[in-house]
Amino acid sequence: MTGVPETHSPSARTDAPGAPLMSERPLGAVHYRIIALCFAAWIFDFYDLILYSFILVPIARDLHLTPAESSLTLGTAFAMTAIGGVLFGFLGDRFGRKPVIIVSVLIYGIGTILCAASHDLAHLLAYRSFTGLGIGGEWAAGQSLVAETVPPARRGRYASYVQVGAPLGVMLAAAVGGHLEPIIGWRHVFMLSAAPAFGVAIAVWRWLPESDVWRRSGARPSLSRQAIRELAPFHRVVALLFVVLLVNSAAYWFTYTWMPSYLRLARHLTPQASGNLMIRMQVGALIGYAIFGLLADRFGRRPIFSTYAAMMAVGILPATILWDQSARVPGLIPGALALAGFGTGVWSGVGAMISEMLPTHVRNTALGLLLNVTRGIQFFTPLIITALSPLIGFGPTLAIGALFSAAGSAMVWALPETRGRVITDYDTA
């Protein structure tokens, strides 16, 4: 096999003085192992985050939760991912990508087990909060590691392959919530859902190498004023990234937090029918996520991101404000949801875009902050949906996500194009 020679220890250091970086070598076994392990960590990270949305109805029934209390639980998990993202983002730049992945995966696994023991709102809030801390920490470290080890010409596509874990996680949650939960109950669902996290943590500890770019950078961030001043040249791009991610995050979570329950409560679908529609949406997402990087490496980050976001905006409408008209056309609603799912593939490009715009010593911090703080602000999204639905209707409220997605499609053009950029460009600037 061509590529990077294997060593006796999978975690052996590859940053000997004068040796080429992994991102400067042909793709080989080490690269594929990094991709596979980061993918495994991400799929169960996202699965554990979204699972609650698919079993919200039976949990609310058993714990006697009001819609507002269910929304509070959803929102609290988002808020805690922001805290976890900022905390573990900084720790990933300070102590390395690998230990942060291990710890964050263990935290969300333990938190998911604890959720099975919830007996009232207070317990559920506490356990979902703990789960959210771990969920917020994993993504940035994984994306940093991929960006720092994959050659620039293929960075976009392999970052996308890792990100495919998100729609697969949603698809798995839809299948579990729609088909398994009615049989075994939500407590057993939580218990079973925690098991993969522990296997992933062991595999990462045993086989995942540390980033040689991070090792070589030598810079270890602190929270000093000097460290903040060093970021001054990047303030504008960080602010732009924050706004672009915020509107696209709002679009995603306006669509996903209450969509499974909307299909059951407002459209009176069975758990199986609702789950099947969400699975079809994720089939579209799988395709969108998988090919985003190929297209972005060929045509550029901005045009593909913009096109995807516009597709999501269009796809949301038939299943929400146009349901009555669309239901008369066979296949239109499933097809539109598949198109909206395809459009969520914009998130395949986020890791590479952020990584290519910032230096190594703050990359993980920035990734953790930007994704998770913008997601943490979605604490308000379920609450807004709960408040607006009685006033304007469930469908029109969810359709607000289309407005946010359209805004993201336009705003991405304010960012610089980074296709093909060497990952260490800003390290020596």
C-alpha cells in the first residue's frame, strides 16, 4: 500500500525534525484511520444530541412534562454544548486533539446512560446538561485533526466524509425513536445508545495519532491579554464566520428540534410514518454531506455552500406552510424533505472553512467556539417555537428556518475563498 508507512505504535509521533507533515504526504493508512475514528466519534456525538427530539413525546408523557418544559430540556442541551465547545476547544489547543476527543466521548456516553434514570424534569435537565458538555467538545478536535493531517487538495472531501456522521446519526435516531422505542421504551433506548461511545473512546485511545501540526506549532494558548491581542488580525473573519454559522444553525434547529413531534402532533402521523419521513430526509442529507467536499474542492467553498443553503430553504416549505397543497401531489413532501436534508450538507464544509482561515494555535478553540456557541444560542429556538406555534401555527413557525437558510446562502459570500489553502499558511504570517 502506498502512503505513510505504519509504525509499531499507532500513536507514535510522526513529527521528527525535518520529516514531512502528514498533510504533506500521500494518503495512506494513517490518514484513513484518522478519518474513520473521527467519523465514529462524530456519528454517536450527533446521535446522542438529536436522539431526545425523536423520543420527546413518550418522555413528556411519562414524566408529565409540558411542551414548554420539553423545549427547555432541548434548549438546555444546546446551551451546554456551547459551554463544552468553548472549554474543550481551548483544552484541545492547550493539550492536544486526541485527549479531548477521548474525554468528550466518555462524557456524552456517561450522560446518555444517566438520562435513562430520569424521574422528573430536574433529573432530565441535569443529565442532558452533562451530556451536552461532552457533545460540544468532540467536533472541534476531530475537525482540527482532519484539517491538519489531510493534504490540502483533498481536505474538503475528507472533512465532508467525517461530517456524514451527522445525517447518519439523525437517521439512526429516527429509526430508534420511530421503531425501537415503542417496543423497548425510552429508558432502554438511552441505555443502549450509550454503549457505542465507550467503544469509540477505547479505539481512539488505542489507534488515533496526535496532530503533528499541533505538536510542531509549539504555541500553547492562554487566556491572557497578549493571546487576545494576537487574534486581532482575525477578528473580522471570526465575526463573519460567527454570523454565517449562527443563521445556518438557526435554520437547522428550527427544522429539526420539533419536526418529528410536528409530524406526529400536527400532521397526526404514526411514530413509524414520522420516523420514515425523517429517514428519507436523512437519505438526502447523506448524499449532500458526502459530495459537498468533492464539489467544494472542485468549485470552491463559497458557491457550493451558498447553493446548498438555498436548497434547504426551498425544501423546508412543502412540509410546513405548503403542507395542504403539497400533500395532494404524491411524493412531493418526502422529496422536498430529502432536498432540505441534502441542503444541510453545508455543515460538511464548516470544519474545513474555519480551519483554513485561522492559525494552528487557536484553530481548535475557534472551531469549538464558533460551532458550539452558535448552536448554544439555539437554546432559545425550541422555546420560540413553543411560543409562536399557538399564535401563527406549527407549520409556519418551523418554516422560519427557510428564512434563516436563505440568509446564510447570501451571507457566505462575505467570507474569503479558501480552496486549496495550505493549513500552516497563517502559522508563519
